[in-house]
Amino acid sequence: MSEIWIVRSNVLAFRPTMDTDLGRVLTMERDQENRQYIRQWSLEKHQAAITDPDIAHFIIETVPEKRMVGYVILIGLENPDQSIEFKRIVIADKGHGHGRQAVQLIKKYTFEMLNKHRLWLEVMDHNHRAFELYRSVGFITEGTHREAVKQGDVYTSLHVMSILAAEYFQKSMK
């Protein structure tokens, strides 16, 4: 089957998520290593997302093998403020730099292909690995939603981070 890659590098590519991918998406999302950092979505919520024109729900694949290593969700494609929410990234095959490469592709897609102004995200307080990754690729911490998410009996804070198009292009030129 020939896939349509929306954005790609020499290592990874994004393609639209299909219904047939959702079983694997849910498995990755619910994996012990991932679920402590990700709010769980139902199958129906993912199905609605892949048909919503305001949402980009992509499968992350290796190039050229087309091996699925994760997925990403971006919200706000129709946002009049030109701001995209980087809602979620899940990498199943950790330790190979796929997360860093995927975040670079998300920025490229947002700023070069969609011509948006701002890309923002929330990262859970205890997700130190993700926080450091985002910081290292140019995201700036804007603030903290204190104890905003309840996980079991524990409240977790969310750090809001963003990068602007001007910052992205300035770093790209260096």
C-alpha cells in the first residue's frame, strides 16, 4: 500500500491516521511507559479526531521502511489566531531519537507548511524527559497550570510551552 506522507525527513515521516491504525494507536497510548504522561482517549474520540478538519492526527513512520513508531495529534488547524496546539505525541520505539526527530517535523509542518504563528503544548510536571526535549528544541515555558490534572488520587501540574514562527525561522537560519 502506498502511503501519502504529509511531511518527512530522511528518518521519519507523518501520514494521516486511518481507522485501521487505531488499534495500534490505543495500544501505544495505553502502554505502561506512556499512559502516566498521556490522558487516555477512547476509540470513539480518536475516530472523531481523524475526521475533524480542525485536527491533524498523524502516524509517525520510519523512512523508507514505513514502520509505525508513534503518532501525533495537533489541534487548531482552523484557528483564526494561527495557533496550533501540539496535543499529543506518543513514541512506542523509544531510545532511537524518534521523539526529537518527530518534534522537528511537527515544527516544520506547523511553520513551513501551514504558515502558522504559534505552536504550543502542555507537559505534565513529572514528564522531565519530554520537558527537556521541548526546551532543547526551542520551546519556551510560558507558565504552569498548578495541579490541573487528576491522575488517580494525585493532582499534577501542567507546564505550558510554546514556540513562535519567528523563533523557529531564526533558529533555522543559524
